[in-house]
Amino acid sequence: MAILVAFLLGIGNFAWHRAVIESGHAMVAEMPPAHLRIMRMGTLAFEFTLLCAALFMAFAGAAYWVGLYAAYSLINGSAAWLIVTRRV
């Protein structure tokens, strides 16, 4: 069950990441294309690393790591919502 939860949270994190990149927010739109490409790849690699770590720890039986990943996802989703809705 913990593996499924971590996987679904990972899907959410990648979706929020894409929504922020494609939002047209000034923070993203004003970046030079080369910097945006580097930032996109770096943040995707970071998201993937966190997801792999959460899945590995859930598989190893340390389900509390999924709780930490859920807290990270809540913060990540909240920040994405603030950016996409232009509240920041």
C-alpha cells in the first residue's frame, strides 16, 4: 500500500512540476531558454531521485518515509497552486 501511495504522490509531483513550467508565470517566462532547459532537467532529476528514494524505502518497510514524501508533496503542491493561480 505504501508503494502505491508513493507512486501516486510521484505522479502528482511531476504533474505539478509540468503545470508550473507551462503556466507562463513571470518567474518562468523571463528566464533565458538555456537556463529554463537546465532548470527543468535539474528539477526533474531531483523529483525523480526523491520518488525513487521514497519507493525504495517503502519497499524496504520504512513506511514513515512515505509520510515524509507526502509532506513534501503537500508543500510542493501548495507552491505549485500558488504559482499557477498567480497568487505569488
